[in-house]
Amino acid sequence: MPNRSAGALTQDWEPVVIHKSKPKPQDLRKPKVVNQALRSGAPVQTIKKSDAGHNKKAAPAVSVKKLDEAAEPAVLDRVSADVRHAIQKARLEKKMSQAELAKRINELPKVVQEYEIGKAVPNQAVLAKMERVLEVKLRGKVGK
């Protein structure tokens, strides 16, 4: 048997303190936690979300249409009458239909139709293809 001393017995243990971890922010938003905090009298921060629950978009301060009109002209340039007549005249001299011309320049027939009517916005690449096929000048000074 071990010998024990007759002196006073002491413990060499130090007290251990266990701290709880802080709750995560997403856990604090749960209704159960919020209700518990309200019942215990703890301060609860509430933030009102503007337009919450409404299917509305915030109206811009300045109208988008006004911004577009200020930055760009409202009406784009269209094919001039000289170019329209030159395309039509050259196409008829070559005895081609609008569909045939469109196929030769690799465009839709609607594109050729819009150029001849005057509704199309001039595209230099399309005009260059038409010049090559019809062998007539359409860009620059027409008629010279």
C-alpha cells in the first residue's frame, strides 16, 4: 500500500471556463430566435425594406427615353431617293428580281425590298455588295 502523508490534501486543478460561441447572423434572423429575444426583453433591431412585398420596380429619376433622345438622334438616316432609284434601275437593267439580287449578295429578299422602298438604314457592307453585283455606284456621290 502506498504511503500517504499526513499533511493537508490540496487539489492542483485550475478552474475551466467554457464559453458559448456567438450565434451566426443567419441564425439570429430566424423567427424563433427573434420571438425569444422579444420575450426576454433583449434589444431587437428591425429594418423596414422599401417596397417589400410589392411587385414594383423603382422608377428611374430620369426617363430612359429622354436619355436616349439626348444621346442619339431619334430618327436614323434612311436610304436616299437617289440610291433607291439607282438600285431599282440597275436591277431592272440586269433583268433580276429582288429575290435573285438578294441571293447574289447573300442577304434576305426583305433587305433588298427595304432598300428599294427606302425604309432601310444604309449599311455600307450591303451597299458594297449591291455595287459589285449591279455594277453601279451607290455610295459616295451617286449619279457621277
